[in-house]
Amino acid sequence: MDLPFQIDLHGKVAVVTGGGGVLCGPMARALAAAGARVALCGRRADPLEAVAAAIRTAGGEALALAGCDVLDVASLRDANLKIERAFGSVDILINGAGGNHPGGTTAKSYLEAGDLARAGATLKTFYELDPEGVQYVFNLNLMGTLLPTQIFTRSMAERRAGTVINISSMSAFRPLTKIPAYSGAKAAVNSFTQWLAVHMSQAGIRVNAIAPGFFVTEQNRAMLKHPDGGLTERGEKIIGHTPMGRFGEPGDLIGTLLWLVSDRGAGFVTGVVVPVDGGFSAYSGV
């Protein structure tokens, strides 16, 4: 993998939850290219094995741990034991697992006159949000960050060294229409990142987050693009509010990732959430 710059992670063990994803898979490959032994955690085997195979083909070391659920403490503990047996204690944790749920999403951006009369089977308004769907989103994004951190950083605290990078979202800064649950959950991830950075500051663990702007993934592809590749109305709005005029590419995250995991490069950096968004968060719309 062609890295934007070189750092040395030889002797380090990195865990990437959601490691088979469009964004976190390249992150895992970058960590391996820098010398880390990488453990990929997720529920489905195929995407994890594909990333692990790419790492091994490039000469790195990777362990794919399918069936590792970030909301299941027992599976996280089991994964940690397997990682320690194969590679040793964890030094770097990337909390990449997350996502949305239809139950926490409204059909329209605004509640307009007449919507309440049509609400229900034909139109989901704020009043039809499913509490279970909303709870699922908060669990997956917030608890799915907190629980792996409890399991994978204990050895860091004992050794008084390590780094955690949480994956936030631009919607944590600028809540997007239609997705109140996801926006709120990612805002909670930002807050947790800052809280944990302070809490771990005397334990030798740095905690930061990356907030991607708009990247096309399997989860949001239909929202952003038509099957023929043209932009949807929402996709056009996003590009119109992104000064650099394009969606992000997975490789756009790698430089920030490498900087944050490097103790030489970011040894005095903790508690920050770094936007990688093509200027979206800086643009007022006028």
C-alpha cells in the first residue's frame, strides 16, 4: 500500500473494529504497511478475510476475527484473548464499527403542513420514529465504541502506553436532516472521546477521533448516487456544500490516521476530533 508518509509501527499490535468496511479496511491495511500486526474484528467473515488476505499478500501480518460483536462483551473478551495469544498485547485501537438504522430515520427533511394527516404507513415523521431503532443506533455507535475500549485498552493502562482512535462523523458537528439518531449518537462519540482523553491522560493513553465527511460506502451509496452513477438530490446537496466539490476517498483518511497513531508525530495530541471533510464543516452555505 502506498502510504502518504512513513511512520514506524513495527512491534505494535493494532485492533480495528469494523475492519472489513470500505473505510476501515484501508485503515487496517495502512497500519499493517507501517509495520503493525493487525487484528480485524467484525461480524462477517468474508470482508474481514479479504482485508487480511490483502495485508498478508503485501507481506504484513493480520488476524481476521469474525463473529466479534462490538455489543457483546463475551465475544470481545474472546477476541482479545486470541489477539494476545497470536500477537501480544494491544497498542492501538481503532473503533470503526458503527452505522444507522431505518427506525431512526425520518422520510422527509422537514415536518410540513399536512404531514401529520398522512403519517404512519405512507409517511414516517418524527412522531413515527421507532424507539428500538433509535436505541439500536445509539448502542451500535456509542456502546460499540465504549465496550471495545474497555476490553482492548486494559493492557494499555497496565503498561501505561497506547492510543485509541474513534471514528466519528461530520453529522456529529452538523446534524443532517432525516437521521436524528445517527447524528445524536456520533455527537455522543465526540463527547466520549473528549471525556476518555481526560480520563486516560495520566495512564499514558491518547484518545482522539476522526470525523469523516462524505464518503460513498455500501451503507449510504443508494442515498448519494443513482444506480447509473448520477447524484441523488441529497448527494447534490452534499457536494454543493463541500467546497472541494467531491466525495472523499478512503485514502483521504490515511494521513490523519497515521499522524494520530504516531507517538512521535502526535505525542502531545489527545482529546481532538479531526474533520476530514473537504471543507464541509467550514462552509456556511453562502
